[in-house]
Amino acid sequence: MSKSGNNVTGGKRRMPGWKRALLILGSLVATFALVIGSLFTWLYTGAKVSTVGEVDFHNALAVPPLAASTVDADGTRVFDLRMQAGETEFTPGSKTPTWGFNGSYLGPTLRAAKGEKVRVKVANTLPEESTVHWHGMHLPAAMDGGPHQMVPAGGNWAPEWTIEQPAATLWYHPHPHGETETHVQRGLAGLFLLDDTASAALPLPKSYGVDDIPVIVQDVTFDGAKFDHGHKLMRNVGFLGDRTMVNGTLDPYVTVQDELVRLRLLNASTARVYTFGFDDGRTFRQIASDGGLLEAPHTADRLVLSPGERAEIVVRMKPGERTVLRSYPLDAGLDFWNQRFGGGDDSFDVMQLRAAPTLRPSAELPGALVASALPTGEDSARNRFFELKASGINGRKMDMSRVDETVTRGTAETWTLRNDDGMPHNFHVHDVQFRILDINGVAPPPPLRGPKDTVFIPSGSTVRIALRFDGPADPDTPYMFHCHLLYHEDKGMMGQFVVVEPGQSAGTLKPPPSTGSHQH
Ligand code: C2O
Ligand code: CU
Ligand code: CU
């Protein structure tokens, strides 16, 4: 009667249809789990990058030239920066298409002293519009080089301002909204060093390129001769390269001729956080943070720098010895997922230091450096709160025509920065150097007590900072605050503030300027 259940084939009773279906389903699920599992294992294992022990350091470190300048009749120091497309041979015979300032990759080091008036004549000869932003510089908003100061392809821009801040290692890079990551990756970045009488009076290593060496660290991936700027699967922090270079030099070594060498470290990577140290475990003295000298040298064997941050360290060398500047895995309490896919497990042999057989004696480092002039938070006129998410700050994506915060010229404020986003972020504020008041309620460690314009904020952290806005006021031109993981910034993790006179309100921002030359 029934069609199923009683058919006999070869004397064996056939398994009921539902059982077979279940069995097939079961093995499908098992296979699927196995595939997903191995895919994950493969992704997870493949996501870890290390060049430790694999770098042969066969290239002498390039040192970016000091930019030539002229002095105008009124005393203004004038620089020329030409943004240009070109090709760079990172490896002999292999030409990589790159962008640079006054050259094919990176840019010259600009240098000026406190009190000087400077003008930078920027010429954009690139095939698309861009900007040049002076990261860490206190200056009028219209000179800042953010996304509101676009320089069209073929256009010019000549911002000028007076240097009114202490000696520091600042830098410059493009800031076109939505395009900053690619413009920086192609090679547009350079240093802007500031000097002052206080730092000149201190016995610090200060011969540029000799015992005072710029160290611009970037991570890169090559696909043949070309850069591969692709974001790998699961990398929600943005681009992470599989090797590093310094000042555009792959596998670099630097010859040291003095007992003490000062390294001006800049993390010019777009997403990677470095944990610098030396392969032989030696200690070094940190003397400066983003915006200038600390109150006293701080002895350490590790130094964490997130994208955009700078630090100056002094390393003692013995005649003839070698040591490797290494980046170690990150210990910032990231979760399992972000630790691996955010690059936290990665390590790199960044640069070798080779001491000459005989070294010139260096003066001992002073016990004290400079007195801090940073706001303390006690006179803060306002508190503001910033919830950091890759999807936007305080729930809002960057909008070029919206003023997010209006601050009064001449006042100090306390900003609370909260990251609960499950991934690492950092926070950069234009125009000011701030003091970190506390991290998760605890006073910052010594290296984070100096002047800062960018602070690393791992997920699960709250950082309070004190800032002072000295002006000038310009209600119509905003400064930016943003995550300096450039993929996040580009995606809209950025906001705008204007500085106004007491009682004044923010102006109406002009619609985003576009020259129509924009292309991909
Ligand atoms: Cu280094 Cu808003 O940038
Ligand atoms: Cu900046
Ligand atoms: Cu971010």
C-alpha cells in the first residue's frame, strides 16, 4: 500500500528517506563548519605578519633633505612645496608609481623657529585636487590645510602664519575629505621641525641627519613594482602593510657616529600602531612627545605610537655595536579578534643602527628639559564628550557643512573621549597641543604627560584631555577633530569645530568646495 518504507533492494532494507536527509544535512553542516573553521584558521593565521629576523638591512637610510627657504623683506621665511606624481625605485630597477613633495616620494623637512613668520607656497601639479595640512601646528583655521582648503589640480595655495609654539617635531600631509588615506599612502608626507631658544640651550643631539635623525615609519605592501593598497578581509582598521620602511627606505640601516643619537619618530602609517623597542632590550630616553619636549627625559624600553603620533628618543650607542629598532606586538588590551586582525600581533624589524668603530663623545642628557605650559583642566570653561565609533563621532558622520562644536577664543576646555567600539581608534585635534588628564581615571604615564595632539584610545578606554584655544577666532572656517586611522577618518569619523570671539556664534559653512578635477 505504502510506496515508501517497504521497498527492498538487494535484500537490504533502505534507510527511511527522512533519516537519509538528516544524515546528508548533518554531513553538510559538518563540512560547512569544517570549511568555515579552516577558512577562519587560514585567515587568522595568515593575518599575522612578522619581518623579525628576516630583514637584512642592506640600504643606507635616506634622510629627507632640509627644505630650502628664502627670507622676504618683511622677514617671512618662504618655502616652496610642489606636489607631484612620479616614480620611486624602492628596489633598484623596480619603478613604483608614487606621489611626493619636491620629489617622487615623501617631502623635504621644513624647519622654522618660534617667533618666525612663515609662508609655504604650495603648487599642486597632481592630476587631482588635494590639500596640505600642518599636523600639530597652532595657526589660523584658514591656513590649516584641512578639507576646506582644497588646492585644485594645477592650482596654488600660499598659507602664512607665525610660529607661536615650542620646539617640536610636526608633520604635513594631505587632508582631502574621503581621500586622505590614499594620498598619504602614495607618498605625500613630510616633517615640519620647530626650534626655540629653550631647546637650543639644552645639550641635546641636534645635528640634523647626523645625531638627530628623522625616522618616518610606514607600512607597505608591494604587488610587483606597484604598491598594493588593498584592505584585506576583516581588517576593519583599514590598510595594514606586510613590511615597513623608514623615510622611504626599505631594509634600512643608519650609521651612527656619536655616543648619543636622537631619533625623531613619526608614525606616518595610515592604520598601524607600533610598539617600538630595541632587539637587545636596551632602554632609551624619551625626550619629546607630539608637540615638544617633556619636562624630563623618561627612561623606557617600549614606546607605543598610533598613526600620526610622534616621539623623540635618545639612544646610547657603544663603538662598533649594532642594534635593531623593532616593533613588538601591541599590548593594549584589544580583544582576540582585533588583536589579530587589527595588526596587534604583528612585529617588524624596522631599522638597524650601526655604530662607527669610534664615536664622538656626546654631552649627558640634562635631568630636566622644559616646564610644561599645557592647560591643567582646572580652568576649563566647558566639558565636552565624544563617543568614538568608526560609524561616526557622537553618532554623526562628518558633514563638511555642519559645525559640530563652537569654542570660545581664550578659553580652556576638558574633552572626554570614549571608545567602546570594539576596535582601536585614536583622536587628533587640529590647532592645539593638549594635556592628557587621565586614562580610565588614572594619571597618564610620564611619556604621555607632554604636549599631545593625537592620543591612542584602545576600545574600552576613556581619555580626558585639557585643551586651550588661543585663537585667532574665525567663525566661518572650521578645524577638524578625528580618528587618525585614515580609513576611519575618510569614512566619516571626523567632526569640525570653530573658534569664535566671546559671545559670537558659529558662521554658516560654505558648501564643500569642489574643483571638478577629482578622479579615481
Ligand atoms: Cu594629521 Cu587632521 O590630520
Ligand atoms: Cu592635524
Ligand atoms: Cu578609528
